[in-house]
Amino acid sequence: MSMHKPNILMTEFKDSFLTAWQLLAASDARLSGIVLLSLRVSLAATVIACVAGMPIGALLAVGRFPGRRVLIVLFNGLMGLPPVVVGLLVYLLLSRAGPLGGYGLLFSPTAMVIAQAVLVTPIVAALTRQVIADEWSEYREQLRSLGASRTRAAATLLWDGRFSLSTAALAGFGRAIAEVGAVMIVGGNIDGVTRVMTTTIALETSKGDLPLALALGFILIVVVLAINAVAYAVRGWAERRWG
Amino acid sequence: MNTWLSIDNLGLTEGSTRIIDSATLTLSARRTVVLGPNGAGKSTLLRLIHGLLHPSEGTLRWSPPLSQAMVFQRPIMLRTTALANVVYGLKLKGQKATECEGRARQALMHVGLEHLASRPARLLSGGEQQRVALARVWALEPELLILDEPTASLDPASSREVERIINDIAGGGTRILMTTHNLGQARRIAEEIVFIDRGRIAEQTPVAEFFKLPRTAAAQDFLQEEMP
């Protein structure tokens, strides 16, 4: 008798999967809008994080200035920054009473980009520092012998490590696209405006509407797997092409 | 011969180890080879002279100051073409971008690698990479070239080629200061041998005399062990 309950659950799951599959197959407009916004926001945040984080990471690896060690520990620590805390801080900055309140950015995709960029920059910087520090220990004497300044050396190593660094960028993107706390707080999860994959999954699941959540969850997993496959392929190719 | 470098009471201490101990030396030969047992401080002395290391005490007096370049035991190649690796050195010295490529190609020709110019440098063989490294410094036309065991990890054929290139560079008027484990090579390249033992300069002797009869017991032992 107690066998009934699981069976009902199974049917419910089956139906949800079926509907999810139909949504995917029909490339449902609402679904694709959410997916595209997710990709746009997280890509923009990752680009900003790379532009800011990679030079910071390289200078932390190569530079010699007071406070360097403290900054290294700080950035390593900030890799584990809780998204909700980032969301809260950016919320305070952008809210009407906050220092940047005048721009009216709160609950917009721009606010979400800012929050994710803040979240991801330390990750990109810390991973970049590791890559460049390894290269620096190998190249240091040669570059100094050729007369490269430390800034120049940092730039050279960023270029030389470009394929290893693509992994840092993709790790950042993976973190951005998968987080929910920051975009939820600063975006507000407004239907058609700031609703992304993760916030929709959270909302729909809590409403008990599983098909859309499942479809999005499936896409999210595919995106994350694809990123890693691309990263792997790029590194393999680069290794064969440039050594 | 004019003295171009006077080293006075040079020392380097790391922790409690004296790596270089009160080295006093005047260099005036155009081709000097530093010999000595493993761990004697040969590489360290070259790095102090090149400015990669700062001495704990003592002075280096250049007369006149020479533009210098260094080749290392293991060539360091950037992840780009052989040609771009040579161009990189020129760019760092402030050469005009338009002139860099021509000079770099010429340097690659001198080392016999112009046909590999557009190949990824890190995929070349060890010997070829060392020749690209030599082209990179040759293009800079330094007045002093320092080489730290440039053939230590190369096969005999590559070693001979590298030796040929070093001779050509020296023929252009560049002073050579190098270390090697290959005594035949030292004999062929050097005018003068500096023998260093446990961080101290043991002797400085013209090459023929050194290989016939070194002045110090340490050098005699060294030669006996290396050439039984």
C-alpha cells in the first residue's frame, strides 16, 4: 500500500520531464529569453572581471610593493565570497539612498552585471596570479636579463599564459552563470526584465512548477559542461600548437 | 689588453653559506671561461656580473660600461614563433618595430635557423631552442655576452653548432664570458681560464698554460678528475 506514493511521484516527475523536453524542443520564447539574459549578464560580468582581474593577478605575481602579501591573501579569500553578501553590498551601493543611487540601476540587468563582476573579479585575479607566478619563476631571469621592467614582464606573461588563463576566465564565467544570490537581490527577479536561469529555477521550484525549472536546470548543466569541454579543447590545441 | 672589468672583494652570502667569498679579479681577455667543480659558484659569479644578483659586499667596476646579454643553460622561449622570440628582445631594447623583423631574420640566418622562423619556438628541439636564444642575444649586438653552461643539456652535434655560433659572435668583437663542463670546449674558446673553487677565485691563467700545468693544487685535482 505504501507503494503508491512513489509511483505518483514518479508519474509527476515523468510528466515534468516531458513538459521540460517539449519546452526545449519548441525553443519556447519565454525560456530562450531567460537563457539569453543569463548568458548576456554573465558574459558581460566575466569580461569586466577579466579586464580588471587579470592585470591585478599578474602584478600580484610579478610585482614588488608593500602590502602585496596581504593583497594575495585577500584575493584568495575573496574567491569564496558568498554571492548573497555581494548582492547585499551592491544593493546598498545602488539603492536610492546609496552612493550610486542616482543612476537608478537597481533591479536592472546592469546591476546584475555589476554584482557578478564584483563576485568574479577576485576569482579571476587569484587564478591568474597562480598561473603567472608559475611562469614568472621559470622566465624571471631571462626577462630581467633582456631588460624587461616588472610591468612589461607582467604584460608578456599575460600574453604568454593566454591559454592557461582562458581556464581562469571560464572558471569565472561558470561561477557567474551558476550563482543565484547576487542576481536575485540586485535584479529582483522581475519577469521579462531581470529573470535569469538560476532565479527562475529557485522561483518555479518554490511554486511547485517543475517543468520550466527542470528545463532551465538542464540547459544550465549543458552550458557548464560545454564551457569545460571548450576549455579542455583550447588547452589541448594550444599545447600542440605552441608547446 | 685593456681591463674592462675590475671585481673587488666581491661576496655573496645566503643564510650562513658564503657562495662567493671575497672574489678579486680583473678581466681583460676577450674570451674568458670560468671553470670549477659543481657548486663552486661559477653560475653565481656570472649572475653577479650580469646584475641578476646583488652582492652582499664588494664592487664591480666597469671601464667602460658594456652593454651585455646572457644565455642560460636552459633556453626560455615564449609561446610564439622563433622569429617573434628574437624580435621580443629587440623591442625590449627600444628598437623601432620596423627594423626589428629584418634584424631578427638576419640573426636567425646567422644561427642557421631562418627556415624555422615561423615555427613555434617551444616545439623546436633543445639545440634549436638554444640557437634561437643565441640569435636573440646576437641581434642585440652586446659588447659582452655571458653564457652559463650553454651546451650542458645538448647532444654533441648541437654543442658543436652552438660553439661555432659563440665563436662567430666573438669574431664580431663581442667579449665572451662563459662557464662550461666541457674542457675541450673551454680549451677551444678561451684565451684565459678563471678557476673557482668553493666560492673563491683560485687562479686566473692563460689557457695553454692552464691545461699544461695549472698553478693551484685544486685546479690540478680538477683536471685530473675531469680528464683521467
